[in-house]
Amino acid sequence: MMAVARGDLRARFTTSKGATVQALFSGLVYLVAFFGVSPDGAPGRPALAAISSIYLVIVAYLCAALSSGEIAIPEEKGLPDLATTRLPAHAVGWGKAVSGAVFAASLSVLAVPALSFLLALRALPPTLALEQAVVLWAVGWACAGLGTWMGGAVESDLLRSIALWAALIALVGLPSLAGPVQPLEAVQPFVPFAKRAACIGGAILLGVLLFALCVRWTDRLRRNP
Amino acid sequence: MGWDGWIRPGRWHPVTLTVRSDRAVEGWIVLELTQGPEGRVRYRRPVQLSEGATALLRMAVPLRDVRSPPVLTLEAEGKVLASVAAATSPRRASASLIGVLDRERRGFPLSPDQAAAFLDEGDLPEDAVAYTSLDFLVIRSLDERELNERQHAALRAWVTHGGRVLVADGFEPTGPLGSWLVSGRTGLGAVKRWRPSTPLRPPRAPEADPLQVVTPSPPRAPFGRAAAGLAGAWLLLLAALRVAGSGRNRWIALPIGAALATAGLVRLAGDLRERVTLPNRQQVTVVAEGIAWTHGSSSQISAYGGPVAYRLPSRSSVALRGEFTDAEVRQMPEGTWVLAAAQQPGRPLGVRWERVDRTTLGAALDPQGRWLLLEGGTLSSSWLLWRGQMRGFERLLPGRTFLDPARWRAADPDHPGVRAWRQVDPASDDIMRDHPVVLAEAGDHWIVLVVQRR
């Protein structure tokens, strides 16, 4: 399991393409934060709300796109590649879960300073950024599960992209389809604890289901290569 | 609430809170009232009651919206023990109010736009500022034995600082206050004899808003410093990512880098926040006849909103203006007031406070303008203004200062002390026209001495 995770993380953190993706992501996070310096023209802190939503969308997309191969890092192996190895299916599936969790955590950690800055600028407790980061991590991890499974389940690049975007829109953008998870609401700084906890719990449950599906899919790929 | 239930919207009013309890209570009495377009303010004062006791608390508060009744609550140990909405009626609101001190409540001649509130001694406030909602106080009878020391001092302070009193024909003083009122030496106040058959005329022109605060222009966002700070944090995180990816156990570099970037950016945010929260604070103490009346005004606009807190002197009367939420004015155990409110982004928030105290400071001017006599203290940079002329002093020491006629020059209408005074006291121009005054800088505020002519 750890061999799969280490391989993915090595590809994402040490290769030039992986490092470029991280640099671009963090650059985008801090560029967006710069726009949050504009004075709030209205009550309700609309800039902070918009930026929190943008961060969620970026983290969700990057986690899903890197796991599915939409943003391909040559050294990273997807489910079809790993299905041809001798590694047990559960080691493949849960190894991917570990790498997805670490990668989502790294993106969330990169967003914490920017969120703290925007909160402190508005005299709000910067510790709220940690709560927001947990939502980013949980949703990012669920999206990594979605991307990993789609990387194995959908062969065509075009179809995979369409399916991935449709699923991301449904999960992140449409509260009615996301059920109690409602990530766009839960990532906002002022949300009742129950709502944030429901989102985090729902996203983790979804992630567990998706990575469990990846284990079964690895088996299936082995039986029907 | 108000003067026998009468209210002049937008002015300071007396409020008397009576609390009775059948058990011992140590808690808070909270008066909540509307003071802004969308904000209500809670005035919180500590209260201690023994079993079966009654507490009487008097204060001066601004009443603006008669349709929104004030709510009085008794709280102890975090629980609400009792709550009651005070009865206010739009029918008992008037733009011109006359207080009539008359136990017999005899008929009173009024013009249609005036209202009279009949009072007895117990209704008189303990804060001089509460009287400022009255155009006149008419005294037909006054039993000074019924007044406590604070009521006595408040009426005297109001009259000394410009209050208008009409003493009915046939009024006989029953103590020193009545004698002082009819003495003709009442500072800036106007005390006149009045025949009950003569109709009252309202003041010449409508007075300026006594709760006015000056609003600073909106601040500009500090984009340059923010860009530099964010770019620095990004570079730090890039370096941390590089270190984290360079070895098996170096992942710790990423959380450490993020923690350092967070600490730096939070500190920068605090600094930027101060730069884009523009305060405009004025405090002027007007001294007349040994009574110091401090007018304080502070307003600020914050680009991002957020909490605002002020500490105000003890025995101040405090009012808020502008757009705010969750505002509370709390009396601390040592007597000072702490104001806390949540400010709306980009919207002004104004605070007014008034405080009256006794002082030994005073000044007198020779009728020929040859010398100025200062008593009770030393003043730093000061200016004497009289008859459209002014002269400055580097320092004014107690005793006589001889005035060189060659050093007078035309008064500067934009003098910072005059500007500050005008901002907080609508009567400043009238006082300057009728009396010599000394303007003195005292740290971050101004002292105005109304000079007697001897």
C-alpha cells in the first residue's frame, strides 16, 4: 500500500511537472487572495465568501484531475497500470487513498496562510482558516477518489474529462445533488458547526466508498484486462 | 423614558430605571434601544439588590425612534430574570419640548409645534446632558429639599453651559440653587423672568444636530503592501515545497513553511487593517464657571468592517451613530464605559460622548484687555480669541499675563482648535461671539476656557 502511495507522491512532489503544478496552484491561491484585499463594498464579506469558494473548486479540480490523469504526470501510475502488477488490489486502492489524502492535505496547507490573511484583514479569527482547510482536505480527498476510479473506469480521455467535470459540478456546484455535503456552503468562514461537520463526514464517507470501489475495480481490471 | 413620556427624537433624554426584586440579585440591568439605521445598542450597568430592595438608576441616552420601544432587562448569572418593553408613543414626540416644573400642573400657553412636559423635582435628571432635549425649562415651583446632590449639580451645569430657564413671576427660591438662578450670574445660560400669560417663542433657529459626528472619507485599499506580503509568502511556500520534495523525512518543511507564512501574513493583515481604518477623533472640554463639559466625537470607516472597541471616561453619556450591529455600552466596575460594536465594511460608525465635571480651571480678562488671569492650572500652547482677534501663548502660567496690544491679529476661522470645537459643539460660534475664550491644546484634545470679564 505504501509503495503505491510513495510512488504517487514522489511523482507529484519531486518531478518537474509535479512541482510545476504545485507552484502554479500556490501562485493561483495567492493571486486570488490579492483580489480579496479590495474593500468589502457590502455587508456579509462577499469577497471572502467568493475566494473560499474558488479555493474549494481549485482543490477539488486538482485532486480529481491529477488522480484521473487529466493532468498527467508521466511517472504516476493509474489503476490500469497498477492492475498489471503483482500488488494486491487493496494495496493499490488504499495506496491511492493515502496518496490522495496527503496530496489534498498539502493543497489545503498551502491555502491556510492566504485564508488566515484574508480573515485577519477582516478582524475575524484566523483559526477559522483551519476549519476551512479541513473542508478543503475532505472534499479534495473525495474528489481524488472520484478521479482515481474514473481513471480506471473510463478509457477514452474525452469521455473521462466530460464525466469528471459533470461529476465535479454535481458534487461541488449543485447543492441539491450533493445532499447534506454542500461543500460550497461548508467552506465559508461562518457556517454552523453541524453543517461543516456534515460536509466533512459526508466527503470522507464518499471518499471511503470511492476508494473501496477502486479496490474492486482493480480486481475487475485483472479479471478482464 | 424622556420627559414625563415626552420625547424629542434625536436628542439626549433622561431615563430612570426602577428595579425591585423579592430576592437578592447581583447582575446587570440592560437597556436596549434603537440608535442607527439598523442597529440597536445595549446599555449595560451593574446592579446589586438585596432582598426586597428597590434600585433607582438614572442615565442620559439618545432616543431616536419612538416607534421602536426600548427594552429593559434584568440579567443575573447569564439568565434573563425579567424583561419589559418601555411604553413610548409617536403621539408623545415633538420637535420642540418645554419642561415645566410645576407640582400643580396649571395650564400652559403653547404654540402648535410645541409640547410641554409637566415635571416635579423627582423627574429632574442627574446628567446635565439630558436637559439638552429641552428648549426651555420653566420653573414655577422648585423645592430644593426634594433634589439630590447630583440633580442639583446637573441643573446648575446645564444652565452654566447655555441652558435656557424661565422663572415664573412669583417664584420664591427655597435654597442656593434658586437664589443662583435668579442672581443673573449664570455663566453661558439664559435665565429670564416670565409672566405665565406670555406665550413662549421657540429658539430663533433650529439647533444643529447635537449628536452629529464628522465622517472621514473612505480609505484606499493598501494593495502595494498586500501584494509584497502575499508574494513573499508564496516564495516561502515554494521553498518549503522544494525542501519537502527533496527527501523522505523532509515533509515537515511544508507545515513549518505554512506556519511561518501564516504568522507573517496575519501580522501584516493587522498592520494593513490599522491603515485602512481611518479614525476621526475630537474631544473638546468647555470650561465655564468651574464646570467642565467635555464633548467627545469619534468616527471611523473601516474598509473591511469588524469589531470596534472604545474605552470612555466614567460618568459619560454615550451615543452611537452610523451602521453597526451587536453594539454594547458596558459600565465597568471602576466606572469607565467600554463600547464594543461590529462595524459594517465601508460604512461610518460614529460615537458621541458627553461628560460634565467640576474643575478649578478658570480665566478672567481685564475689561480693557490689558491682562489675562489664569487660575487652577497651567496651559501649554494656547490662543486667546476675542472680538474677531486672537493672540497666541507658548505657555500660560497661573496668575496674570500682561497682553501686548501689538501681538493681536485677525482671528483665524480655520484654527484647528476652533474647527475641533465646531465639530462637537453647535453652540461654539455663539459662545465665541459673546465671550472671550482661551483655546488650549492638551495632548490629543482641546480645552476651551470661557473667560470672565472683570
